[in-house]
Amino acid sequence: MCPSACDTAFSRQFSRTGAPLLMRQFGEDLVYWANGATAGRGIKAIVERDVDVIAETGEVTAHATVVRVQNHNRCGISSVEIDTGGDAVDVSLRIGEPATRRQIVQVLSTANSIVRFMVQ
């Protein structure tokens, strides 16, 4: 179920049906590491690789990896539990390569029961 941030009928319905189906269809297995945790938590996530990071000047300054998970503390990551700079995920930067631990550096959005964050 969705946290109280789901304030529209669309958000509530998407939380119940859309988000879980997206993760099941397109998600990859990742491990979430809360800051200071001794054990990780397995989650499903949609990973966007080599996303352009654009500076205020409009120039592409870097490439990043963006991860989307359900905004839920059991089947994803709750937006209120993310500690940017302290939490990490084990994610593969290229499809088919082994996963490496990457820090969560910025939460980009929390709309419609999906948390979208950037890792480095």
C-alpha cells in the first residue's frame, strides 16, 4: 500500500496496481543498504543507466544512474527512510555486469508511489 502521500485517486490506484506491475515486468533485483546497516534488503527497481546530468548552463556535465523503486518500506524504499549520502544500493552500471555498491546522492522525485533517486 501507498503512504499517505497518495492524495489522488490515480495515485492510490497506481500504488495498488501499476507500481507493482511495473516492478515485476521491468524491475531488476537490487540490494538496498541503509546507512549503518549490517544486512541489505532485497528490492526490485527499474534502473536508467547513463542518464545525462545537465548543469544550470545547459551543458551535459556527467552521466548518472537513476533508480526507481516503490515508495514502500517492505517492497521498495520509503522516501522518508532514505539518507542521501549514507544509504547505498548494489546495482550493475551495465547490463550483465556484476553489481557494485553505489551511494544514493539525491532523491529526484516521489510522485505516484515511485521514488526516483540518483546514485554515484
